[in-house]
Amino acid sequence: MSDAIGARWRSLGRRRALVLYLTAGFPNRDVSLDALRRVAAAGADFIEVGVPFSDPLADGPTIQRTTQTALEQGMNVSRVLALVREAALAVPVIIMTYLNPVMAFGIDRFVAEAPAAGVAGVLLTDLPAGADSKIEAAVTRSALALIRLVAPTTDDERLAAAVNNASGFIYLISRLGVTGAREAVPPDLEAQVARIRAVTQLPIAVGFGIGSPAQAATAARYADGVVVGSALMDALAQGGVRAAEQLARELAAAVHA
């Protein structure tokens, strides 16, 4: 399945990619399933599916709220994989989560069952490169792409290690802090992207803080892909599936242009 991520990037040619995040199970399972399908059809090139976790330290208020709602309805790793399987999306799916839910599920079980459900890659937000070689090896031996996070504070020496064994793409955190839409794209984004390009040939997708089509278009000038999550979840929470679908279309038009 990790080949699906590479194939998708190759199919884009010079066009930038839109990566959209949705918390699995929010506001309930049926709506979440509908939202996944509609947002994918609205122009997303990749879908990140968030596994709810009780202590989402990297996430801001929006994702925390949606996560809590999903947890209260019993959403867990097993049910997230069942949701992905049923959604049967035509674009690659990436599981975005923390280490604890995967460890509780079982890493060997996860790397076997996730690809079978239609997952192409995994992003473990609290697993820095080199922190646990056994877990990293389990993922890299599997059919899943191991997507790495890189922060703006990652120094040059650490950067090479941070992208080691990565596959699929590199997720650049555009700014310090938690997830959530901001008013503007960081002024040093071009320099951040260039620094990562110097140490990897993988595509670079930028996220954290991008919430509007205008911001997405600006980020797409520098990065290979743009990730939007909190703004999409706000739209889903406030206006339902149609609002999320509309924002997805507007973001796709901005990024693909």
C-alpha cells in the first residue's frame, strides 16, 4: 500500500497535493463515513484519518474537541480501521495517531491489519526518528509508509536523522505549537522547505496552521503538498458534511492551481 502513496505523487506531476485530515468517528460514525467519502471526492489527493486519543498533546482545541466526541462514542483503532475499510476511498489513506493507541492495539497486529483495511501509511506524532528502533523496523518491514514529522526547530544535524527511513513524504510542521488554523503562513516557509529538500528526495507536505484557500495557495508555492485539518473539522462541526465538502473543493482549487 505504501506504493500507492508514491504512485499518487507521481500521478500529480508538477501539480501540488492536497492532504486533508478528518478525525475518525466525528461527530458520529455514519457522518464520519460520509465526510471521508465526500471530502476525498471533492479533490483531496491524500486523506489523513485521525485515531482518537485521550491525550492529544500535539493537537489544538478543534482536534481535541472532535477527538473527545469520537472517544465518547467508543472509537478506537479497530473501529477506525473498519471505518477506513468501509469507506474504500480512491485516494491513499494515512493513519495519523499517537504511539499509545497503536501499542495498545499491538504493533505487529497494526502493521498487518492496517494495510488490509486500505491504509497506505502511518504518521506517529510522538515517535521521533530513532526513539524506538523495533517499532520503526516493524513499520518499515510492512506495506505501510513511515511518514516523518519535521519541526522548524530541527537543527541541521538532527534533520538528516529525522528523515532517515522515512517513506511516502515528509510532513513539515510549519510553526511551533499545536494544530489549529492561523492568520498567515510563516514568512520563512520557503527557507524551511528548502532546508529539507537538501537532505531528502521525498515530497514535502506542510501543515499546522493552514486553514484558508488563500493560505493553502501560498504554502503550495513552496511545498509539494498542503495539509489542512482543523479548519476542515471546524467546517464539519459547524456546517455539517456539506460545509466540509465545500471547503475541500475550495482548498483543492487553490492548491491545484
